[in-house]
Amino acid sequence: GFGGSGRQINLVRALLCAGLYPNIIKVRMPDTKFEKTAQGAVETTNEDARAVKYFLEPGGRVFLHPSSSLFAASNVEHGWLVYNSKRQVDGGKLYAQDVTAVSQLALLFFGGEVSVHHDRGTVTIDGKITFYAAGRVAVLVRDLRAELDKLLMAKIMDPALEIGSHPVPEAIMKLITTERAGL
């Protein structure tokens, strides 16, 4: 195994990303606010879940369904969510249900086609999901993902092929469970 429950949750989130992509939501946190103290300006914490905004990628505004465990969250661990379903209630608000936070690393490994923009220090997935990432890290992840794709194709062609202890999936699992890719 890869250790503690925190590491396992990263793996579960990455697998949900793989299964639910392209159902992606961008999380927009409110602007940082500061409070004057005797020691100087100190960042205040956001305690208002209504200040967090969610947007479909691509698309417009979406709201988390009140039954969602993240509905009252005033801070979301990662800037991205995957969702299982969405529905519009009485022609009004569009609600996403069954949402889970996912990391940029999971999106790079299990999202769509990755384009690296070295000049801007960003990566884009499927031409619509963009975030900052070191170009060399994104290229390494993209190359590792290409090796995984080749390995999976070989497994499809030869179902008896043993890939459980292959170094490529092991490296990907280790990166995801430890989140050490610099993203």
C-alpha cells in the first residue's frame, strides 16, 4: 500500500477524476482580505460559503446542491471539482450533485489532451481547463501518461500481460498519493 488515509483519499479522488472527466467545475475563491493588527496586515479566513463561486468547464455558473457535503464549505482544498450529475431546478439555478475535489495532478493524468505553454507557465487540458504549472513538471507528467497509455494498449492487446507491478503505474500512484509533482 501507499500509507495513510490522506494518501488513499488522493488516490480515490484521482480515480473519480478518471471516471467522471469531463464533468469539471472550477472553484473560484473570494479575493483575499486582510485585517490590520498590531503585527501588521494579517490574512483573514473566509467563513462564508456563499462567497465561493463555481463554474462549469466550459460553461457558466453552477451551484452545489444543498445535499452536497461541500455545500457549506467556505474553503475547497483544490481549485477543481468533478461531479456526477447536474440538474436545473424549475428553470432556475443549475445544481451539481455528487461533487469531489480533485487536484491539478489528477486532471493532468486523467483529464483530456494536455498542452504545455512554457512561455506563460500554464497548461491547458482539452483547450478549456487552464492552470499554472511548471512546464517541465507538466511535460514529465504528460510523458508518463503517454507511457501509461501505451501500457494499457498493450494490456488490451494481450490480456494476460501482467502490469500490476510495472514501474509506470507504480510511479503514477506514488505521485498521486504523495502529491509531490510540484503542482
